[in-house]
Amino acid sequence: MGKQVDLQLQEIFGFIAGGIGVYTAVPQALHIRKLGHGTGVSLGYWITMLVVNASWFGYALLVSSPSIIFANGIGFITSGLVVAALLKRELIVWPIMLAAGALWCWGFMQLPMPVITVLLVALTFSRLPQLIRSVRSYRAGIETAVSLRSLYIGLLTMLLWEAYSFASGLMQLIITTTIGLTLTLTVLALEILGKRKAARLQAIEDVDGR
């Protein structure tokens, strides 16, 4: 009985995280469309996120986790929104993304579980391209198109997945969510500091230009 309650609580955390996670990519896609450009937004990161979502979807099918299936099915679509916004060729991009995602998911499920675990941990570092872009933008004092709202939602989602992972007791989940949470916090801090730095530099230029 206790294990059943723990499993239900675990899935509740997962569904809440998945539901909130839907809005992680949407603000970013809308922000790019509003600005008309994706300066400072890593295309490599969002393409990798498609691979991450497809991989976790396959893993979820193997371990029969409804919440992870839900979260990564929706996550694939919302990540695709950002990729489509960056590439601006939706009629071509969407069929390619969906077909490639399905093929990757099927192939991923054919691998032995130890290999799957290693790949999931490796894919956790998918945030590195955005982290590198954020570092470069901060150093250059450039105002980026990275949405802070998206990052805040992503942080909340990662905290919920952290709770899910510890409730599940699955080591691959604990490792991947902890790494993901750390990287998300780092990118958020860089973007906040970067936007402040860009605003200061712009204010100095405005004063000098008078």
C-alpha cells in the first residue's frame, strides 16, 4: 500500500512538472517571433532538446512511466516550436523533426538499459551550447533573445523533476535531473547578469552620444 502511494505521489510530481514544462519553450518561441530574430539563442541547444525529448520518451515507454511519456511528448512539440521559429521554414522543418524524432525514439528503445543510462546522462549536457552562448553574450555585453520567463519556468520544472527522481529512487533520473538543474541555474544567472550588463553599457553609450 505504501509503495503504491509513493508511486502515485511520484507520478503526480511528474505530471505537474510535465504540465509546467509545456510552457518552458513556448515563451522562447513567442519571444523570437516578437523580436524577429534569435540573437543569443542556441539552435544547437534546441535541436539537441528534440533528441533529449525523443530519448526520454523511449525510456518512459520502456519503464512504463505515464508522466515521463506525457512530459516528453509535449516537450518534443514545444521544443520544435523554437526550432521552427529560429529556422523560419516550418512547412519543411516540422515533417523532418517528427520523422527524425520517431526514428530516433525507436532506435533508442532497442539499446540495452546500461547503454540507455549512459546516453541519458550524456544528453543531460545538452544545455552546454546555450551555456556557452550565454557566457559569450555576457562577456560581450550583448542583449540576447533568451527569454528569462522560459528559464524561470524551466527551473521550476527541473525542481519538480528532482523531486520525482528522488521519489523514484532511479539513479539515472537522480543524476540527470541534478546535472540539468545545475546547468539551468547557471544559464539563468548568466542571462540575468548579462541583461543588466547590456543595459549599463547601453546607458553609457546614450550618455556619451549626447
